[in-house]
Amino acid sequence: MLNCIRTQFLLCLCLIAVATAQQAAPHNSGDDVITGHGHSHVLTKFTGKNSIGNSGIVEANGQITTNENISAGAIQGTVNDPNGVAVVGQNFGTTGDSIGVSGTTYSEEGIAVQGYFPSYTGSGIAVKGTANSGAAIGGVFVNSVQSGGGVAGFGYVTSPDGGIGLLGRVWSNTGTGIGVKGEAFTPDGVGGLFDNTVGGNIPYWCGVWVLQISGRRNGQSVCRRRLSDRRR
């Protein structure tokens, strides 16, 4: 009798354990199965609740590329290669005002695009624009203000030892190249203005194609005419 009671008690414990295990086991239904596939070197993404497929991001040869738009809090590119490029923006559009890299800031003192050359030696370039067409322009600065004295381009130096705020140069040894040219399209405008605000000299450059150059000294207009191929 006692053995029968023990057997029934153990049987009840086994049944309880089995029921508990069945309740604790995950329910594997068709909704839990992930389907789909991708391709080599292409990052996968969920294309549905239970399906995956290719994303637009490709990782190959140590590079990550995509043809889709990327929005991020910050993007930084770092290379250790004398010929490498840390960040590249490309626009393959063949018409319209296609833009490879655009910078925007909403701060009143912000800088939309900045180039920085940290070395104190050498002849590096912080920002460079290159154009290969005879009708193209290597760099354009636009101030679209409709009134007031807006400035489109501004260059300055802090060195007292012959620093140059703005340099224009013609590399060709022949032809009629122009190092610096200013244009005005209003009868009251000035093509070029040189102003020494502390009363010093106003340097000028007169060549065979330059007949007149005007400037200001101490608020007074200065006009010099010279027809010569010498530069000063």
C-alpha cells in the first residue's frame, strides 16, 4: 500500500514537471522564422517582419560604399596615406548645378566648409578648387545679400613678415594671362579698390595691358596711370 502511494506521488511529480517544461518552452511558429538571403560583401537589412535582404551598403577591400543618402550626426574620414583622400563627395550628374559636397550651418558665426592645414612648415593647401575647362571656374564665392556691404570672399594673414592676404598668379610663361581681375557692371562701380587704412603705401602692378589703377589712401582717391611692362 505504501509503495503504491509512493509510485502515484512520483508519477504526479513527473506529470507536473512535463507540463511546466511545455509551458516554459518557446513557441516556434511560422511567424518566428526569418527568411531571405543576401550577397557577399553587402550588408543585410530587414526587408519585412520576418525577411532579410540586401541593403545599399557595400563593404569590400577595406572600404564602405553606398549610392544611397546618408544622414548622420557626424561623419569623419581618416587615412594614413600620402596619396589618400579621407572624404570624397561625387555627383555623377552631367547636367544642372550638381554638387559633390555641400556644407550648411545655421549659426550666425558658423562656418559651412572649413579647410585646415595644421603644419607650421611646408606649402600645403587648406582648400583647393580645380577646373579643367577653359570656361570653368576653380572657385566661386557668392554673397546673395540684396543690400548692405556683403563680402563674397575674404583672405587675411597674421604674419607681419610680408604676409599676403590674396594672391593671384599666372603660371604660363606665354600668353595674356591675368593674375587678378576685378569687374564691375555698374557705371558707378569700381573694378578694383585698394585701401591702406593706416596711411601706408598702396602697391600697384602696371603691365602692358594695364593703363590705370585706382586706390584709396587716408580716404583720398589715388589714381596712377602708367603704360609699361615693368611691375612694381
